[in-house]
Amino acid sequence: MPQLLFDCEKMKYPNTGLFEFCKQLGLALLNNKMADEEMVYYVPAQYTGYFGENATYIKKNSLHKHWMPTYFKPTIWHTTFQTSRYMPSTGRTKKVLTIHDLNCIHEKIHPKQIKRTLKAIQENINRADHVVTISQFVMNDVKTHLHLKDKSASVVLNGCHLEEYPDFNAPAYHPTKPFLFTIGGVNAKKNFHVLPALLVGNDYELIIAGPIFDDNYKQHILMTAQAHGVASRVKIIGAISYPDKYWYLRHCVGFLFPSIAEGFGLPVIEAMNLGKPCFLSDKTSLPEIGGPLSYYFHDFEPTTMQEVFRNGIQDYLKNNPSEAIKAYAAQLSYDNTAKNYLSIYRSLY
């Protein structure tokens, strides 16, 4: 019986896109595998049993970064993050590597750090039998900055599964005005500090949700809001629950995502699942993922952003593209993502 090992080591980081990727794809693989295939999950200890009883679990051990026991001999080992050091030592196991992004190229970080990160990814590429990227943009980055050589490679878009809580009405913060919403780890690459400018000349609130990865950057957002005279209407509320997220996406006037470095941009598809107008940066993968029904910031000058936002809201209200937006988002399901990965696994055994 083929054993398909799916690496969930990054589930140690809750409230992140990587956690959601591992959770949703892990569930979809189990639901779409064939009867004669066994799913094996490599998990932090607290997630043993997370995917149910019809699977096998191997607990992550930090020592495995240096030496993976030779009795771990699955047919397929799917490493789900590009710089992971958790890979099998046996040569008989076929290895699939998912590369989510080369954000180090697009962020303002030290050249030595960029070199170090690219070296780690290249080493994993060299060990892999098949390389997957989560968008065509990332594949283009990989081909530009790394070496695939004759390695087999595919683009497999992430899916989206937005858990719905239609009766929930007790969010962590209950806005008192119509509001704009964004979600993501609060750090410089998310570029959230450009958003308070969109509150000038209207009465919207801005709700920013997500774990605070950089408190200095949080203060930068608040100082920018103060400079625009809108500080009382900017709420940075930290990590939130799934019901909270659903409530904010469902009730927001518009979804904002000005990130400068994304391999995919899952929150965009979550917002589109509910037919919301999405206002995105035109950087990295976001035009590919947001498609023709989103609105794009081509620069981050306040007056330019205000014009894009104002025109976009007017267009949305005039043309009512909500159902078309939902239909676009529905194409990206984790069942489809899982089927594509299972096809790759089967091509290797």
C-alpha cells in the first residue's frame, strides 16, 4: 500500500496562511485519496489525531532536522514549505516540494539573508523529485532566481475553504460604523500602513486582524493613521477566530490587501467567496489570484489610492458583480488542489 506522507510541521504556527494550507489540503487529501493509499501526517505533537482516525501520524521532533530515522520510509514525502529541514534520509522515498514564495526577493532585506534563503531552497530543490509552486508568478520567480535544471515541476494553485458561521454575531471587536477589513500577519511586507489614507473624506472604520509579528510596525500603522487624522477609526485587533473572520468578511464594505510580497494571497479568495469588492496591490502574485474582478493599487500615494478606492466602490455599486466574483472564487477549491497533488504523487510511484 503506497504511503503518502504530508508534512504539517508548519501547523505549529496558528493563525497563519501556512497553518490553513496544511489543514485544508491535509483534509482534502484524505477525502480524495484512493482506498489503497495510506495518508501519513508529520505533525507537531499536539496535532496527533487532528485529521481523524483513518490516517497514520508521525510526531515532529526537532532532532529530525539533523537526522530523519531510516525507518520512516513512506512512498511519497511531501515537504510543504520551501526551506524546511524536515526531509527523509532514505533515497527510496520520492520527494515532492512545495514552494510558496520567494518573498525574500521582493522584501527589503539584507542581501546576505536573501542569499542564505535562496541557498536553502536550492538545496531542497536538488533533493526533490518534483517541485510545485502555488502560482505561476512563483514559478517564474523560481526559474529566474534558482535552478530547476531538468527537474519536473508544476503549478498547483491553492484552494479555498471558508468556514461559515451564519448565526455568529459576537466578533472580537464590533464596529459601530461601516468598515473596511484586512487580515494577515502584521509586519512590513503586508504594507498595512498605507491603508489609513483610505479613511480620509469618509466615515468608514478600518479593521486590521492578524497576529502581531512586529510591534514596531503596528505602531507605524497607528502613527500613519494619526497623521491622516483618522486614528480613532483604525482598529488593530490581533489574531482572531474562524467565526470572527467570517463575520468581518461577510459584513465589510470592502476587503483590502496592499501586500508587496505574496506567493498566493488566500484572504483575497476568502473575501471573493462572499462576493466582496477586493482592493489589492498589483505586486507579485496578487493580479494572478485576484483576477479581472478585483481593483488594483498601482502605487501607494494616498491620493492615487483614494481615487482607486472611490472609483472601485462606485463601479461595484453600479454593476453589482457580487455573483460573478463568487463564481470566480469557486474555481479554487481544495478538492481540486488535492486531486492535482495526488496526480503528482502517483506519477512518482
